[in-house]
Amino acid sequence: MAAQTSEPAVHPESTHPGPIMGLMAGYWQVKILLAAVEHDVFTALSGRSATSAELAADLGLVPRGANDLLVGLRHLGLLESADGGFANSAVADAFLVRGRPAYLGGYLRFCDQELNPAWDGLATALRTGQPQNHAAVEGNPYDTLYRDADATDGFLDSMDLLTTPIGLAMSRFDWSRYKSFVDVGGARGNFAHQVVSANPHLTGAVFDLPPLEPAFTRHMAGLGGVAPSITFHGGDFFTDRLPEADVLVFGHVLHNWGVEDRVRLLKNAYDSLRPGGAVFVYDPMAGGEQPSMHGVLAGLAMLVWSRGGHEYSVQELHGWLAQAGFRPETAEVADLHDDVLVVGHKDR
Ligand SMILES: C[S@@+](CC[C@H](N)C(=O)[O-])C[C@H]1O[C@@H](n2cnc3c(N)ncnc32)[C@H](O)[C@@H]1O
């Protein structure tokens, strides 16, 4: 018997579209933030207040739009009223003024220019399984990213932003049984620098694609301290042998690639490690049937941006580690936030 269709009952409260309209408005609010960062509104307001007419003149914005932009930023808590005009709120002053140590503009630009265009193709990616980032269709998306100096800086800023709390947590990990480590896919060395600074008995190195070497050298010089003892090894982790060390770290690397590539990387790591050594893998590991919202967003970001990447579960990783020859162990690390650390021991 055919299912009966009936008119939906009208319950004004339960059918109010507010939650859905709110989601759509959230997208436009993000656009307000990104436009303000692009026009450097917060840097222009650093240490002063200004009216919308003054700011529009300074930044070359049309007055009608400028006022809505500034009032909108005030509604979002990024600006405050001051002296009949606008001033940065505390959070905007800390994170959105260019040149400040915690500046997030590079990360936001990376999201806007690199990730969000791929997200625009989510519906297509769900149908085809194809990345919506042309660079990933043609090869390794990082090769294309690193041809654009601005995009590279934005990406590296965002990697540092992610690795700073992880590096802090991993600095407190018990490294006493190890003497050396290589951060594979370690970008410009932020994580390696933190771990060696807190554990000076360790020799640290970064293995990453050759175009990152100048950024690594600049970043290390800026950080100072233990920087000279950390070395950079340029290469391709799919085709080159990894440098020998007691520990090989894969942080936010495996989820970028499909299952076959993950196992290939872990086998490559196993071959390079000395007996008694270990591979350290950290990732959200938010895969499985009921991922958190963070896991959902990370998983879909991989679907649209990478070829074959996806979030995975701790159990899946244990299986791939065992396949590569390791004895897997999930480690307890405090303050790792959205990530999990799994250690693969090479016992013999
Ligand atoms: C998502 S980032 C991870 C950065 C950092 N480890 C972290 O914890 O956030 C992935 C890194 O892998 C590097 N990478 C990608 N493909 C590579 C390859 N074939 N060989 C070596 N490094 C590669 C990228 O350059 C990038 O630095």
C-alpha cells in the first residue's frame, strides 16, 4: 500500500525557521570577519578609535558599507563603541592586529582562499568523491600551495596555531627513553622547537617538502634558543627514506591521505626506525560512526580538499600500525585538546 501523505501540521513554535536562518546568517557573519581582515580594519584601529567616515576614508571603503561593516563587527564582539566611534575589543586587539605574536589573519586568509573554495564544492564532492581542490586532483596539493608565497605563509601560520598547544602538551610527555626524533611533515619546525626546548637531551629534526626549507630557516632564526640544533631534511615521504631516529612523529599527516598511503607511510617509518624506536601519530581520530562535530568538519574538509583523506578512529590506526609491524598503544597525554596520540613501538 502506498504511504499516505498528509499536510504537515502547523505548530508556529516548533516550526519556526530561526535555527536554519541562524545558520545561513552565520555564513554571512563569517564573510564580515573575512572582509574586515582583508581590509585590515583591526590593524587600522590599533591603539586608537575612529568613526566609520574616518575609517572608510583611511581604508578606501564606500561609506554606506563601511558603517554596516563596523556595526556588524561590534555585534560580533570584535569592536566596541569608543569616543563616538569604534575601537578594537580585547580579543580583536590580541588576535587580529597584524604583527602581533598571536595574529590569526594568516590562518583566516588560508581558510578563505584555500579551504573555503573547496568547501563550496561539498555537494559535488559528496556525489563524486572527488576533491574540489584542483591541486589535489592533479597531485600533491601541497606542491601547488607552496608555489604561492602568501598562501604558504598563511598555511604555515595556521599550522603553528594548531601545533603550539599540541607542542606544549607533547613537551610534557616522557621522552626520557629516546634521544632523537624527526617530525615528519613538521612544516617550519614549530612543534620540534617546542619539544627540544623543553627536553634539551633530544636531537630534533624536521622532514618536509623542500620548498619549506627557507620558511623553516627564517622561523628557527626568529624563535632563537635551541633552534640551531634542529635540522631540516627536504624530501618526499612517499618516495624517500626517512632520516634515522628513535622517534618519527606524524602529526596531522595521516588524515590527509587514503588508507593505502597511510599504511605505506607507516611501513616506510618502520623501515627507518631502529629497534626500540617508535612512531608517534597524532590526529583528531574522530572517525567512526558517531564523530563529534569537530570530527565531522575535519572529515568533510578532507573530503573536499584532499585526495582520499578522511578522519579515522583509534582502532583503525591500531590495525594499520600492526600491519606495518608496530605494537600499537594509545598514550595518555593531558591537554592534547582535539587530538589523540597513538604510539607504535618497534620492539625488535
Ligand atoms: C597538515 S600539515 C601538518 C603539519 C604539522 N605536523 C601539524 O601537526 O599540524 C601536513 C604536512 O605534511 C607535509 N607534506 C605533504 N606531503 C608531503 C610529502 N610528500 N613529503 C613530505 N612532507 C609532505 C606538508 O608540507 C605539511 O607540512
